[in-house]
Amino acid sequence: MIMYTLDRFARNRYDSAIYKAKLKKNGVRVFYAKQPMPDTPEGIILESVLEGYAEYYSENLARSIKRGLKENALHKIAMGSLALGYKIGENRQYEIEPVGAKAVQAIFTMYAEGKSQTEIVDWLNNNGFKTSRGNSFNKNSLGRILRNDKYIGVYRYDDVTIEDAIPSIIDKPLFDKVQSLLHHNFASRARNKAKEDYLLSTKLFCGHCGSPMIGESGTSKTGRMYYYYKCAKRKRGKSCEKKVEKKDWIEELVVRYTVSHVLTDENIELIATRAMELIEKDLQDTSVLIGLQGLLKDTNKKIKNLMAAIEQGIITSTTKERLEELEQERLNIEGQIAREEMKKPLLSKERIVYWLTSFKSGDIKDVEYQRRIIDTLVNSVFVYDNGDKGRRIVLTFNVSGNNTLTIESSDIEGIAPPK
């Protein structure tokens, strides 16, 4: 066996001794092209000394590299592969890349709203967004993004952790909400538990332990099916004593109080005004358009370089395939730029008011109406057992200002849960 140099044979002296013993046992000798060793006792000693020095050099180099990387980390220098939504600035620190950042914001927002991963992936791919490696999105892509605390400004390297060291793309409350949903794996378990549609999935929580309440079903002795929500901690056999809640009753109750508390004329006017403020703010933000124009410039440069290579006779099946990929990428970016340039408010304040007002006249018993109210206006519902006093229910709504309502048993005597 011929090796280039002695330090290419093994990482340390222990491995070297083991491997050489095995080779010698099988009649194989080792020669070094750049370091010939005499076949004498002195040669054995020389080889051992050189191996020791090579091991020392390797470990010392690794230590120096690690020390340098740690020093870079303490100075917040960008290292490793870039997460979607970031780029490296002139000072070698992280900066926000607006197109990717928009995708990240959409992923977190949609997941927090209860959208499935399939729905999120389809939306991203249909709107021309790509992963940090330039590929189409899949469910595996989302998992890494949703768990990455870099998006709330946390810099991590080895044992170095620095908060607020990176420009944040996501605010902490949204990130924490997503982590809670991921931790409980609530959406997948609750929605797939039965064919029955549990409208409060991801939004109904046990007031005693804070665990999500999961959709369950059971059959009585007469064969009748019952549907209810059960505390996840109690389901796992833990210490929580929260009673189950009848599905139809709690869903109707939440819808009834949401409509009466949120959809007042004053609140509708306030919601419409603030919605238009957000729309106008988004229209004034040109960072996404500038980012897309930068991507188009880079793509055109790559196509130009590839065409120059083809003109010089450098053409293979791979070259042709890459050119087609770049041309498709250019078409996608041009489409995104066109959508950004043509962006204008599809909604007016009057339309938002009309849409919200239409909610007030719906049928409380209608499942689709209940779904619209819960998905649009309800943020969370916490249910407490108050012993002989019945229940206490705390609703939080997706509106600013006075967005919390507490309901006591005395308030719901007329719509008590069925026996």
C-alpha cells in the first residue's frame, strides 16, 4: 500500500498501530511517497516520532480553528450554511434577505393560524418561493424553519449563545406560539383523531395545566357516538383532573359569545381601520421588490456566463440542463416581480366593514358559519372547572385593544351543556 505522506494513513497513533498490525498480519507493507522509511529498527522509531508529531499538529490545528470559530461567534460573524431569509453583509454579519424573509414570515403566520404543512408548502411553491438552497419546499423544509430560533435573533455556535445578535424576522410571541404547537404535535393528532371536524383544534386549552384539549370520540352502550375535547395531559394519565367538554356545546358557546362581544359596530370600524393601515404599510415596503430585482440580476449573470461557455464549445448534457433550470428560475422571478409591481389593495375599508358585518347575521348552528367565526376571530379558549360553581371560560380574540372575555357559569346558565 502506497500513501502520499505518513499523516494521511490515520488520525492518531492508536488507529495507526491497529491498522498497520492488521495489514502486516495479511502480508501488506505500507510505503510513503514523500517520506520513505528505512526497513530497520531505527525506521520504526522514526515513523513513531513522525506519527506523534503529525497527531500533535492535527490536534493543535483543530484547536486553533475551533478557537478562531468561537472568536468569530463572539463577534456575531456569520458561519455555516445560511438560513432562509438571511444573507451575509459587508461586515460578515447576518442581514435580512427580504424575499426569503417574506417566506419565513408567511410560514410562521400560517402555521400559527392552524394551516396544515401541506397547505403552507403548496402556497409557497405556487407563489414561486424557494428554499435557501434554491429548491422547492417540502414538509421537511418547514420543520427546520419552524424550530430555528435564529429567526428571533438568537446566534448559536458550539457553547456560544447570544440573544438579539441577529436581525429578527419573527417576533417572540409568534415564535413561542409555534413552538407550543410543535411541542404538542397538536394539529396532526387532533385533526386526524376522527372524521368529526373539531373546530377548536389548536385553540382550546385546559385552564388548569395549560395543555391543549384534544378532539376525542366514544361510543355508549346503546351505540351512540359522543364527541368531546379532553385535556392532553389527563389523556396521558398525568395528574390533571380537568373534565371533558362536549364538542358541540363548547363550539357553539364560543361562536355565540364571539359574535356578541367582537362584532359590535364600534369594533368592526376599528378592525377595518387597522386592517387598512397594515395593507397600506405593506404596499409602501419595497424591500421584497428590491430583493427580487437583485435575484433576477444574479440569475441573468449566471445565464450570460453559461452562454459564454457554450459559445466557446463547452457544452454537455449537464450544461443544457443547468441552462434550462436558470431560464425557468428567471421566469419565476419575473413573475414574482410582476406581482409585486402590480400589487394594489384588493380591499377597501368599506369592503372589510361589509364582510365583518355579514358575520353578524349568520346561523349559530351552521358548522361552516362556526368555522368562519372561529378561524377568523378566535385566538385561544381556556376552560377552567370551578367545582360546584361550574365553569369559567376565558376567550382571547384576534383583535387589538379589549380582546379578552371571561365567562362565568352564571353567564351561561341558559345554554348549559347537555347531559
